[in-house]
Amino acid sequence: MSFENGIIDLRSDTVTHPTQAMRAAMANARVGDDVFGDDMTVIELEEYAADLLGYEASLFVASGTMGNLVALLTHCERGSEAIVGNRSHVFLHEVGGMAALGGIQANKIPNRPDGTLRLEDVMEAIREDDVHHPRTRLICLENTQNACGGVPLTPEYMSRMSDLAHSRGLKLHLDGARLGNAAVAQGVSLKALTKGADSTMICLSKGLCAPIGSLLAGSRKFIAEARRNRKLVGGGMRQVGVLAATGLLALKTMIERLAEDHANARRLAEGLRGIPGIELETPAPQTNMVYFRFAQSGKLDAAEIVEQMRKRGILADVRLVTHRWISSEDVDKVVVAFREVMKA
Ligand SMILES: *Cc1c(COP(=O)(O)O)cnc(C)c1O
């Protein structure tokens, strides 16, 4: 399945369009004012997501960034500290929101190539009770860990980290923007990956094809407070059942099919392997991302290669992401195009 205009867009899985079924569901959705708690479709989505992720409650938010921010605001008071990975989205790509809007300090520790944080590093980063120190409140993990090649963290690792957090009186937040990919890649349930995390954020608008939206899940008490913080950051929405309807389809019908994207990412990596000038950073992708480098020796620089690919109707970068609108035939076309461009 490709886009109608024939463009092969591998820049991200955020480029996915809503499916026909989603468009029909939008047209027919029951709606109400969600700030008053009146939108039945939003309520259905929040209940469905809470159950799917193994929590008491969940909250529909505009974006993953908003979901993570609201989680941080809810777990951490001003002047406190959150332990995050140096390759994590919440540290790298969320505009410093925790500091700018929450007065929360990030204590960053290295992500290993497999996406994990070492437990020893986390233990060392937890602050002593000392009048000089900020108070550590939270540990954040990301699954899949995007900037480490879309690698999934295992249920065993998740539970070791939650045991550590809870034994030290801390909370654990999971940035599960692509939790569906992590679950499908390992053949486990979403719940198996959220067990022990005090809150989880999942995105509907990436590989799951909804046009917008994420969910933040946690205990009933946590979500009640998160709802206030969502309002605080301007995220209270009105007749948003038109979007929640697409979210329900995203969660009910789009998770299992992520396996196709993973197969296409492996096919892409195999195709690119051996093309002179391309050095794969993820030779064996576990989910839907293929990272690579252009070797310095080539005549064209990276920007020129990207431009040459664009002229062939392929939008690419040094990260290639497969999704619902990329078919295996598209993957083969991309490999042929790269081979031609790299020959130059
Ligand atoms: C995309 C992403 C987010 C943020 O989602 P937006 O909807 O783009 O704000 C958070 N975490 C990870 C790992 C992501 O990939």
C-alpha cells in the first residue's frame, strides 16, 4: 500500500495518513465537550487504552510530547530531578519542556547501544537526602528506544528497572511512543512491557496511522491530576471524539500489522547492505527503523544524495522508517534508487 501520489516517504512513521476506515469513523463519531467529560468516544478510547496497557485510567492528549510533559509535571515538583537517557526523546527532542515548563532538572545518563540504561548508573544518579541536592523523583525509559535504532526493551529489563525505582521510592515513567512496535517485535503483550511502570505514554499518530493523538495511562489518582496538568498546558479539547474514533481503530486494528513494517525494515537493510558508500548502523533492525551513514569517500555529500533520491520520488534521510504506506515493492524501488544514486 503506497500513497496515492506515488511518493515513497521514509522520513518517519509520523507521515502515515489515516486509513479509509478511520476517515469513515471520524465522520460518524459521537461527540460532546470533552472538558466537561461529555465526549463518549473519548471516554471509550481512554477506557480501551487503559485496559490494553494494564492501568486503571488513561488520558487522551494532543501529542506524545504533551503526554510526556504532563507525566513529568504530575510526577515531579519544581526543583526536583528526573533521570533520563542521553539518547531519549524526552531529553533530546521535547524542547526542554520539563525544564522550561516544569522547573524539572534532567539528570542524564548514557543509553547503551541496546537502548538500556545501566542499573548501576541509575543507582549512582539517585540523589542522597542532602540539603544541597535536588530530590530525585522519577526514572524515564523509552520503548522502543528511537535514537538507538528503534530497539525494544524486554519485559525482564522493564521489571528490573521498576523494582529498582520502587525500592528507592521513585516513580517510573515509560515513553512508549512506539510500544506497539516493541510488543510485536518480541511477541509479548503491551501489558507485559508496562508492568511496573507508574505511567506510560503511547502514540496513536505514528505507525498506528491516526492523524493525531497520544494516551497517557496510570492510576485513577494519577490520571485525575494529569487531567489538571493537561488543562494547564492548554490541552483541554472539546468535540474531540472525531479524533478519538481514529485512535480506537489505531489500537484495535493497527498494532498486529506492525510486523509487516518490521519485515520491510529488515528487507530494506538487506538491500542496502553492500551498496558502496552506505554503512548500516542497524544491520539487523528489530523494529521499523534503519539507520545508516554515508561513507566520507563518496563524491556526493549527504544533502546531495537526499536530493537525488527526492528527484526519484523517494523522501529519505539517514534514518529510514517503514510504515503502513510502504510496501515491499516500494522497499525494492528504494534499494534500486540508492544503488543508482550511490554509483554516481
Ligand atoms: C514521536 C515521539 C514522541 C513525541 O511524540 P509527538 O507526538 O511527536 O509529540 C515521544 N517519544 C518518542 C520516543 C517519539 O518517537
